[in-house]
Amino acid sequence: MTEQTECRDGRCICLFERNPFFKPDGSVECRAPINKPIEQEKYIDPAMIGVLVAMAVMFIIICVVLRLFSK
């Protein structure tokens, strides 16, 4: 029994969201579970691609028009 366990009626449980791990000698150790970091999926909004393409086309058109009127 350690500070990480709680025993009642002859049964012990691990506290603080720890999991029991059984050692080869028969003793039990409470360890925190190993959590892998959750990788967020990269999501690209199709509407944003459309907006970027429209802005690029407008930029090209403005450059062409300015070049025509600069002469």
C-alpha cells in the first residue's frame, strides 16, 4: 500500500487516474497511463481556396489594367 492506493474491505484501487501494473514478484505498482499526443488533422476549407484564387486573378487583372493605362 502506498499513497497512490486506497484499500477497503481487503481490496485496493489506484487513485489519481492511475492504472495498476503487476510486477514479476507479485507486487502491484500504480502508474499514470502514457497518453500519446493527439495530432490534429489539417483541414483546408475549399471556400478559402476559391477566395485565394479569386484574389490572385483580381491582382493579375489590376496589374494588367495599370500597365495599359500607364503608357
